[in-house]
Amino acid sequence: DTAVSQTPKYLVTQMGNDKSIKCEQNLGHDTMYWYKQDSKKFLKIMFSYNNKELIINETVPNRFSPKSPDKAHLNLHINSLELGDSAVYFCASSQINEQFFGPGTRLTVL
Amino acid sequence: QQQVKQSPQSLIVQKGGISIINCAYENTAFDYFPWYQQFPGKGPALLIAIRPDVSEKKEGRFTISFNKSAKQFSLHIMDSQPGDSATYFCAALTGNTPLVFGKGTRLSVIA
């Protein structure tokens, strides 16, 4: 059983489009995150949710909107995609300290 | 401001050798220091972690050394194997906050 799953694994789209990435965790964790990994492999937090509530919103354009329909899901919707949004996006979940990462979604904006 | 500095950026080690990756942090509120291993096309996976109340933690071939006064910690991989070739990230956090990552070290173990 996959602990943290993301769909899709690959996403190729044109500039200006709107797209969503879905994340689900079956670990029963209260806290979920979205991280962005750029072309140089640097990992940076984007959002943090605890029990469906937004806790942390780093300096991310408001074109990015996370949504947590329940504790097990945290989706990421991106409006008006730009070339600079191309990256790998990782979902993660945690209970106490230890964070488990999903397999990532590689987003390519053309 | 980079809160966790990691070095080296890349490392080549002979099979059977010792791989050493170093990290330094700035925020003294950090209380949990994990190392993550990432293979190409995969998400980061927790390898080993330490809290600041101990100076060393060992799990199999992997050891974390922690120096609280110097605000530094390092990962040692003993008897390095080609299967250890991956990107390694040190990180830090306090409580249930998001991880603050170092910039990563690409390790290549050659036979």
C-alpha cells in the first residue's frame, strides 16, 4: 500500500492553462504539505495544512491554491501556468516530525 | 537566507569507502535533524534522524554525528556501495513545522 500517493506523475501543459495535482495519504496523519523541487534539486515548502486548515503559506504566487477536502487529501490547483512553474511538486504528510513524501509530479509548462 | 547549509554539492567515493556529508544550521530552535535519500524519479525517503540531545546515532552503515555547540551535523556512510548512489538532503525542523532542507549532495559510488 502506497503511504502518500500523487496523481498525475507527469503533467505537460501549455502556458496559461489551469491544472490540478491530487495527493492522498493513508497514514492517518494530521498534517500535509506541498513542496517544490526546482531544476537544481532544491526542495522548498509551499504550503502546510493541519486538519484541513492552512497553517503555512510561504511566498507563493496566489495562482497556486491548495485545497484540503478532508484530512487525507491535499490537492494543488494552479491557475494561469507560467514557464517558471516547471518543477517537481511533492506532497508529504507527517504526524510528529517524521515526514513521508509522495513520488512527485513532474510539471512541464511549454 | 539559507537556514541549513550543506556540503559538498557532489561527492564521488570508491566502493567500500566512507562517504561524509556535512550540514550547518543557524536556527537554534531546530530540534529534529533528518537525512533524506532521493533516487532519480522518486520522492525523498527518510534515512536516519537525530535530536540534539544525543551526539551520535547509528543505523546499519549510516551514522549521524551531531555537534550542538558548533550547530553542525554530518552523515557518514560506511562501506559505501553503488546502490547508495543518490542525492542526499539534510534537513531541520522544530515541532510539526515544514522541513528546511539543505541544497543536496549528489553521491556517486564507483566500483
